Amino acid sequence: MTAVLEQIQASLVGLRMPHALESLAPVVRRIERGETDALGAIHELLSGELAFRETRRVGVALTTARLNPPKTLDGFDFAFQPSLDRHRVMALAQLDFIDRAEAVHFLGPPGTGKSHLACALGVAAVKAGRSVYRTTLAELVDSLAAAKRADRLGDKLRHYRRTALLIVDEIGYVSIDPKAANLFFQLVNARYEKGAMILTSNKGFAEWGDMFGDPVMATALLDRLLHHATVVRIEGASYRLREHADLIPEHVRANAPIAPPPPPKRRGRPPKTQELS
């Protein structure tokens, strides 16, 4: 019996099954006590090893995707945002939009849960075995600009194109100059109808022309990002400030969601802009 156990242990080491190796002795004791049979023992060892590997795979994938700490839809307070259609969000969690290489937009004021929902869908995709990567728009364009300076823009675009789901967070918090907008357009164009995207923004689409400093570029971006897209608008107050609502002026609480102050007005003649639809 001892010789057989040693051979099994050696086999588990050779097969790189650490969890099954650790579980072997307790399973053998249950066999000896008559608590399980041979088939039950095999099932316990293999299912335990499979679960261990899956947990490890998900953990590594979440770190690679930059989704730690992980968010979940179960952890989202839908009751705090009554404007949000829970059934619509749960339908997105079926991940069909990834198979169809579509875009999902979460729009709303700061603190309304856009990033939470985007990351929760990313976590669901990782658990389903899809490749995911999350970045902010500022980080993304900085990465592309650095790659261009190093004459490796093509490699970087291929890197971002390979992932099944790309999450671009925090669009609108930082203005993007036309050169950076062009780099973002190249990425969006490379992924168009080839890879799914989730984008979060505190700006309406009509404001993208000002945000990117080029209405024509913004129109070209939206042409691709809205062609096959689901747009989820969230109207409400900041979840992060819910415990400090008494510090917010009454007229603000009563009449408007919590939002950042407007940008300072430019001096001189205002630039000509094209209204985006």
C-alpha cells in the first residue's frame, strides 16, 4: 500500500497536480474508514484539482486585466440608482456583446457606478475564459504615444487589439489633444467589428468634440463606437458621497446630480465647433 501511494504521489508531482497531492492523504483515510469508494476518491481528487486550477487562473487573469480588487454585479447597489435598468445590465452579463464584438457605453455623472459596472462585466468575462484588459483613457493614449515615439505603435496596437474585451475607463475627466485623439482613433478603428469594448464617460456624446479638441475626429470615433453599441445612461447622485449628503447644498441635492465643476471659460473668441449627434 505504501509503495503504491508513493507511486501515486510521484505521478501527481509529475503531472503538476499540487492540490490533488495535498488532498491525497485525507482522501485515502476516508477510503480506509469506508466514507468513500475508489470512484468517489478519484472524483474528489480531480474535481478539487480542477477547482484549484480555475481559481488560480482567474486570479492571474484578473491581475493581468487590472481588475483587482474585483467588482461584481452582486456588489452593486441597484436600489441606489433607480434610473438604471437592472435587467438590461444583467443581460449584458451574458457576454453576448463580446461574441458580437460590440461596444457598451456607461454614461453618467461621477460616482454613479459606471466603473463598477464596467469592471464587474470584465470580471464576469474573465471567469468565462475571455481575455480582458482595463485601462483609463489617459493611460491608454500615454501608452500609445510612448509606443509611437519608440517606433513601435504597430506592436502596441496589435497588443490592445488581441484582447477579447478592452475596457476604457474615465473618458472625459482629462482633455485629450488632437494627436492623442488620433492615436485613440487608430486603436478603435483596429478593434472595430473585431473586438468588444466597454467605455465609461461622464460626458455626453455631444461633448466629445470639445473633449478631444477635434469635432471631426470625435465624429469618426463615434461613428465606429456607436455602430454596434449599447448605451446605458445613469442619472443619479454620487454613491461615494451618499454618507455625506448633508454636506452638499440643498439646492444641489434637490436639483442636480453631483458632478464636477464646469471647466473654466476660454478667453478671446470661442472656437468654432460642430455639434455632434
